[in-house]
Amino acid sequence: MSRRESFPLLPAVGIYLVLLAVAAAWSWLRGDQPLLGLSAGRPLFDLSLGAAAGAAVAGLSALSARHLSWAAAMEDTLVELLGPVGGRQIIILALASSLAEEAFFRGALQPALGLPATALLFGLAHLAPHRALRPWAVVAAAMGFLLGWLFLFCDSLLAPLACHLAVNAIGLVRLSARARADR
């Protein structure tokens, strides 16, 4: 497998913008409350809870990659596929993916389908054709339950958004650092 010279940021962000637009349209057509639920009564608590949960998940991910063969193989494959990603790209990608996926899965789908169905769909959305990445779907389904619980507990997208952002940002920094070290 050959390593990319630079991550194709524009197509990825384009896909996330489409997903965000679908989520907004779906919520608007259903007459739901504001999609992001940013009017939460305790935004600092929600953000802190989400960030702490995301940091814990990122820590478990790093620990798993060191001690579990399937997690190490998954990380190796992601390093190969992503290659080194610049700091600005990490920020943009982590923000775009977190915002779009949380708006779609928790903001639009979960109120309509419930937590279990949404968590399973979140896992399926992360199903990758590469054999080493197949466990990612199971991990993502488990994350879907955590993110969905945060959404229900806080009655806002702030906590799941902060959690998702932390997981993605920390993960991208780790993967990119490994890609640079492997060069």
C-alpha cells in the first residue's frame, strides 16, 4: 500500500458539508428544535463532560493499539492510508467530521430512530472495505452508544460534539505523528 503525499481534505470536507445539510434539512422538515441544541442550560458542563469522555476514549484507543493485535493492525492501516496530516488539516477535518456526524446521527437520526438503531447505523457508516479496518465498525457502534447517551443525558449536542471532536483530533494527531516518524 502506498502512502499518500497529502490527505485529500477538500473532498472529505465536501462530504461532511453534504451530511450537515441533510441533517439540517431533515430536522427542519420534522419541525425539530434547533439542530445543534446550543441553547443548553449548562454549556460548560456539557462541553467539559464531552471533552473528558473523548480524552478517555482516545486514551483507551492508544492503549488498545499498544496491547491488542487487531487495534494495532487497524492503527497501522490508518497511518498508511492517512499519511502525515498537517495541523490545520487536523483541525478542519476533526471539526467538520464531528459537527456533521453529530448533527446527522444524534441531531437528526436519534430523535427519529432511538439510541440503539442510531448507534448501530453509526457503526455501519464506519464499516471500511479494508480487512484490518473492519473492527472500526464495532468500535464506532460502541462510540455511537456513548455519544447517544451523552446526547440524551445533556439534552444537547454539545457533549457528544465535544467528545467526538476530542477523539478525532487526538486520534489524527497520533496517527499523523506516527506517519511522520515512519517516513
